[in-house]
Amino acid sequence: MADKIIVAPSLLAADLGRLTEAIELIEASCAAWIHFDVMDGIFVPNLTFGPRLVAALRPLSKKFFDVHLMLVEPERYIEDFFKAGADGLTLHWEALSEAVVCLKRIKALGLKAGISIVPSTPVRLLSDILPIVDLVLVMTVNPGFAGQKLIPDCLIKIEELAELRQKMGYNYILEVDGGINLTNYYHVLARGADVVVMGNGFFKSPNPLEVAKAIVAWTKDGRGKDV
């Protein structure tokens, strides 16, 4: 569980021809993490980037590099992303045959070990993983492309995971990714999320610095309208 709300801008929504400027923008903001959506064109219908990009950007920032592997056989790339400078690796439950083994490998390298689920995967399938995982990432869109609209039915999963964490004494960070912006972020936070991944909601905003500031400063007293 994070000590305060964390904003994690996703580079998938940045201008890929101006990534140095995107990092500079994040550096100037109160966002504490930088999110990397790594896609292989097989697990999800899109291709993005790999360890070389993480390594190239690592000297430009000391912020937490939050690497989300949307790949088949993600266990093949754990050491590569560790060497590239990732601080945390999140794997998809749907892509793993030995999730516990893979998570322990990540933790042994000193990284935060995360597990993610797509909108169709129920929380109950994570029961064997929650005691050991450092982070759970709830996808509120079907992964693959930036700019999708948040699926409201996914919000109940955030509540379920927050309640399980409290009831069982687990310590995982609860992260949410997909369609989050200034019109709906409070629904995610009100249900117990610690980390908000933002793509277009950050990079396409007229004032990304104010977006990050508003979310980090959120309190339950400031919640807005329903989705």
C-alpha cells in the first residue's frame, strides 16, 4: 500500500518522436512513476517498445520505472528489463503458467513484482498470488491501445482488492490503468487505488502538471459525480 496517491504517466500516449521532452515534462510534475506499456503484438494487438528504450531513458530520470509487460512468455524478459533499469515489473496473470515462480524471480532481483488482470479476469483467480505480490494492476480497458474509455464494471475489482488487502493484511500496491482522466479519476481513488496510470489524460491535457497535482492532492471530501 502506497503512502500517498501516485500518478504514473504512460509513455504510450506521449509523442514517441519527442520522448526526451515527455520525460522532462514528467520530471517537472509531481508524478512519481513513469509507466512503460510493453506490447508484443501477440498477447495484445499492438507493438510498442522493449528493454532498449527503458535503458535509453533510464539516465534521464530517477523516478520509478513502472514496466508493464503485455507479452506472451513474459518470464523470458525479466532479466533484460532488470538490466535496462526497471524498478518494477508487472506481468499478466493470463500470460503465465507459473505465476508464483515468476513473481519470486522478480522479487529476488530487488524489483517490485506486480500482477495484472484484464477486464474479463475475476479477482478470485489471484487468491494464491496476493500474499506474495507487491503490486496488483487492474486494467479498466482491454489492453492494446491508448485513448480507450474506462469500463465502469471494472471498478468493483478495485473495491474487492482493497477490501481483501485490509481483511487479510496484505501489503500490495493497488494500481489502475485505462481511460483515466480528470472527469473520472476520483472513482478509481475512492475505491482504494494507490497508483493512477494516465496516458491521454496526462499528455493530451492542456496542463499536465495541474492534472498530476490535482490527483496527488485528492481526498474523499473532493469526490465528484458518478461515471
